[in-house]
Amino acid sequence: MKRRQIPLLSDCYKAVRKAHPSKWIGVNVLQMIYDPEAIFAHVATHCPGADGIWTDQSFADNPSRIRRIDRKRKESGWKGLYFGGVAFKYQPPVHPLQDEEDPPHEALARLASVTREAMKYLDVVTSSGTKTGGTPSLGKLKAIHSVACPLAISGAGSNLKTFNGVGDAFFSATAISMECETHGKIDGCTSSFCELDPVKV
């Protein structure tokens, strides 16, 4: 999505909130992924009453940046839960071997260190595999969960039993999306990606 499509999120949120006035509803402003300082004020203004914000990149490995984001969150007055990405797909890795099924000790130590810093500013640490729809490394998630509770997992899909005792919340839009006959399920295919399958929902 292009940044000019941000207003669509507000429209979608307001429609869902109208239909479900008492439900917990969170939003992910993907178009502002590299401008997280602005997300909280934007959501407070354009998605009033949103209960959660999810960002793919929390910048937990950048101490000055994550402190600046936290300051902007407080200044915005927004009071919901902040789900922030750590070792998340398509983001710079905290360690080059973080996504191995059995990460080496140095990768596990780095994951734990960055997660520990993130927990000072996030309500819920969120992690994923290496791509949309990809299953995350269990070793990576165990390292993160050793210091982060709660932990939200993106991409668990139909493999929830694999992550029993590791994840406390799950994001699985791809698993319940339509499947395009040509592309399957890939980012950017308007016939599949985030076009939800009513049967699976």
C-alpha cells in the first residue's frame, strides 16, 4: 500500500468498531513502518478507541530510537497495548543466524539481549519467520520468550501446537486469506493477500 492509502485504515477501523463496539481491536499502520514516532498520534486521532498498535519494527536494537518512539507514544496520549516487532520478517536481523532452526549460542544471546531492552518499552514483543506466511524458527522464539512474556507470534498459521507454551498471542492473516489460482498466497497479489476467506474466518 502507498502512504496515500493510510486514510483507508481509518475508514476500515471505524467500520469494524461500529460493527463491534465492545470488541478489542488493534491496527497495524504498515505505511508508517519507518516513521514509528508518528504512529501513536496518528492512531489516537484517526482510529479513536483503538486498543492496540502493531509495528513490524520496534527498533529495539537502537536505544536512542526506541526511547524517542516511547516519548512520542507518551506525548500522543494513546493508552492501548503496543505490539512491537523484534527479529521480525523483512527487518534488519538482530543476528545473522537468528532464523536458524537451532540458532547458535551467540545468536540466542543477542536475541535475548535485544528482547530484554525491548521489554522496557513494549507491552507485547512480536516476532515472525523470514517471510509472509513463513513458519518462525522455534529456537528463535524460545530465546525471545525466555525474557519476554507475553510474546505474540506472526506466521504460526495452522502450526499452533508447535508453539504451545511459547506464544501468548498469534497473528495469522495469511493463514485465513484467499488463495489465488495463479500466485497462491503472496504479498502484493490482490486476489489473495489479506483478502480473507470467509470459510476460514
